[in-house]
Amino acid sequence: MTNILRGRVLSFTRQPENADDHASYTYIEDGAILVSDGLIKAVGAFDEMLSGVEVVDHRPNLLMAGFIDTHNHFPQMQVIGSYGAQLLDWLNNYTFPAETRFVDRTHADRIAVSYFDEMLRNGTTTPVAYCSVHKASADAYFAEAERRNVRALGGKVLMDRNAPDGLLDTPQSAYDDTKALIEKWHGKGRALYAISPRFAITSTPDQMEVAQALVAENPTCYMQTHLSENHDEIAYTMSLYPEHPDYLGIYEHYGLLGPRALLGHCIHLNDRERSVMADTASVAVFCPTSNLFIGSGLFNEERTRQDGVRIAVATDIGGGTSYSMFRTMDEAYKVCQLQNQNLPPLYAFYLMTLGNAKALGLEAEIGTLEVGSEADIVVLDASATPAMALRMETVTSLAEELFVLQTLGDDRSVVETYVVGMAAKP
Ligand code: GUN
Ligand code: ZN
């Protein structure tokens, strides 16, 4: 199938250096994207594009690369909005019981349908998910992604202690199940596998060795875990691994760090951890709605960036409170404000698209509207609600329009979500 999407085309080419870095993106006021066989074949001014091809006219809306959510938990959709607890109690009281239900493939299949519905409704075309400990939960996740042709990353969590019996694997079963899942899904269609030791608290040293072996044996897979989210978590972790210099030192010792390592939260890092993150090119994943909701703390975006640590952004559903990357970046802005830092809208939209793609090393495939990219595209309307339309009456620049989208927008501002060129918003 071949068609042309017409609209205001916006795509980042590099990280914006400041709030007015207009050389960091391409913008075409009456633009067109030629899509064929799921790929972007041409981008340019509409009146210079080939005729004879069916045109889908999205004017005056914006066309951008689909959003990427680099950290969330597929089995936590029914945990969102769980009241009154900080991390460890939140896990024990709400999250672990909810994940226990994913032993049931029927339940996992049903939630997987809702999960991809919500992602696509919010314009997220690439999620990176933690599944539950159960192998079947990862099968459910990847099967639904495959059915919809979504580029999805994820993996079953490894956890063999400090959780209910129904959520524990063993070092051996974690190895066997992860290996089987990698063989089945990694690189199949658009799927990519993330080896997922949940965090140091729920893995014995024996299981960390298993994670180490899996990472070493599967260099093209990702590795995802949690790091330095909450003070009680850090103290408990260090009591379990007293021989290591700090929290990151545990993951470092087991060889888990590197450019494909995604470390969720990274709020309370010490200087050594910051420099090891930078030296290993590991990625710090900023999850603002979760960090505020669970009361974990304020991610220091400016410091982390200046230390040379790679940064990605994510919802962290169900500690996070919205599937929307607009809502996520709205809260990211506020987290920065509380620390007297700025997060310009150009940078926010860069992070949701090309920035997150670069964090995954997938910028040749997703995150931009470059020729050759996969045709995962969102159509955005900054006047989607009466309140937004009223605010837009006074907007005079693209950056301001993006900021209105980020501050007031949600799934109602996502007019359409294209997955490999096919309309896919539920
Ligand atoms: N640390 C370990 N597991 C989790 C989780 O599911 N959510 C969050 N926010 N932190 C975690
Ligand atoms: Zn998480």
C-alpha cells in the first residue's frame, strides 16, 4: 500500500542545544510523507510530491514520528492510582499481588489487548515493557505486538526472592525461560528482547550471575532494571549486597552495564555512580509521573545531562499515572521547575521521539521522519479541546504550540497513530 500523508511535518535531526535551537529539526508547513510498504519513502513539500497517489489530508495538524516509552510495566495497568504508599510498600501491597495474576495466560492476553490499545491511543508506537515473572506474560505481550505489527521491546522479569511465592522463579528457570523467549521473539518481525532482572532486591547473587550470562550470551538484546529510586530501597539493597561500593556497583559487578542497559529512575545517584553511568554509556530513564506519584524524588535532568549520562524518558505505568507522553513531559517540566531547571518544549519533543530512539540505538528505524525509517507516525492537534483551542488563539510559534500540547494535551490530541503506515489508533 502506498499513500501520502499531508500536514505540517516536524522531525528532529539532533538534540536541541537550547530553547531556540531551530536548527535541530526540520519543519515543513505544507508537508507530505510518502509511505509505501510500511516505510517512509520520501518527505518534502506537498506540491513537489508525486501525484497519482492517494492523499490523506491531515492539515492543519502536525505530523511527527510516533512516541517511544522506554520504561513501563505491562502487568501494572490495574495498579495505576494505588493510594498512599512509597516504593517498597507500593510493590508489596499493590503491585506484586496484581502481577501474580499473570500466571493466567487468558488474563495476560486480555491485558495485552488493552495495553497496546492505550499505547496507540496515546501516540506511543514503541513501548519498552517489563512483563511479569511468568514466561506466558511475555508471550502474551509479544504476540499482541506482532498481531498489530508494533515495534515492541520487553522481557519477563527475573526475580527469585523477596516477593510472594507466585512471583518467584529460580536462577535456572529464569535462564531457561529467558533463553527460550529470546529465541522465540528477539528479532522476530519488529520485536526486540530486554533481559530484565527486576532490581537487586528481588534477585539473589546466583540469579545476578544468570543475568550476567544472559547479557554476555545475547549482545544484541537489551538489559533493563531499576536503580536508585527511593531511599529505603537503596538502604535495603545495600544491606543485601554489602560488599559493593554502591547500588550501581552491583549491576556493574555482574556485567550488566553498557549502551543497551536501561536503568529506570536514577534519582539518588552518587558521584561514582554518575561517572560509571557515563563511562559505560548506560541510559538513565526519567519517569516523572511515577517519581512524583510514588514520592520517590526529583530526577536531576540538568546534572545528569551535564555529567554525560544518556537520558531517556518514560511513563513507568503503573507507578506512573498516565499513558500519555504529553502528560509525562508536563510532569518532567515541573520536576525540573522544582529544581530551578528548564526543560524547553523542543527538547521535550526531541526526547519523546529521536532522543528515546537514540537511547535504544534505534534511530535508523524509529524516532524520526527520515527517508528509510519505519512509518510509525502520529498526527497531533494542539486545539483538540475547547481549553486548548482557546489557548492556541494566542500562540505564535511552533515551540509554543508544542508546549501547549505538552501542558494541556492527552490522547484527545492524538488524531491518528500510524503503525508501519496503517491507521492504528483504537
Ligand atoms: N522497582 C522494582 N520494581 C519496580 C516497579 O515495578 N515499579 C517501580 N516504580 N519501581 C520498581
Ligand atoms: Zn519500573
